[in-house]
Amino acid sequence: MTFQIPWDALFGGMLLGVSGLVLLALNGRIAGISGIIGGLLKPSKGEFSWRLLFLAGMVAAGFTATAMGFAFPDFAALDPAVTPLSAVAAGLLVGMGTKLANGCTSGHGICGMGRLSKRSIAATLTFMAAAVVTVFIRFHV
């Protein structure tokens, strides 16, 4: 897997930003995925349908991109250390971090920083610092 021309990443980032802006402008909600999923698990009146549609759109976008010929790498094949158990453990740790940070990277990193929220800027800096340390430990220690 090589990364030479960042057009896919640029286009994907633009779509994320636009989707966050549209949700905020039209619905007054932040496009934080953990909050959207959390709202599905404990729905409030009038909150379930838009959350379900948002998540369905995310899943449909993945299938659409695959049908259009965009290739998604098999990350498990790239790193044999990734096992189903380690993937589940990583997911649980991400969920715990999301709960501790009162939001996820999409809510804080895309929407919160776009609104110049000090709390979101601090959370995103913490996410990124933890990611740098994790990658360093994983590949160099």
C-alpha cells in the first residue's frame, strides 16, 4: 500500500467537513459518531430517526465507494499482529477513551475544532499525542 497522491484523502476530508456542517446547520447537532450511536442506544423523543439515517448513510457510502472501484485495504493482512481479540480490545479501549473525553475524534476533531471550541482543541491534541505515543511504542519498543 503506497500513498502518493492524497486526492482520496482530500476528497474524503471535504465530505466529512461538509456533512458535519450540513448536520449542524440543518439540525443543530454535532456530527460526533459516538454521540450519534449513544443516542440510538438511549433514544430521546424525535432523535432516533435522524441518527439512524446518518449511520445508514455512512454504511451505504462505504458500499457505494466499493462499488465505484475505490479499494479498501485489508489492514489485518498488512499487520499479522492484528487478531480478532486485539481488534476487539482496541475497540473497547477507544470506546472508553471516547467516554472519558465526552466525545470522539469526529465530534471534537472535525466539528468542535471547526467551531473553535477550546475543549475540543484540547481533546484533539490529547488524542493526537496518545496516537503518536501508541505508534511509537508499537513500532519501536
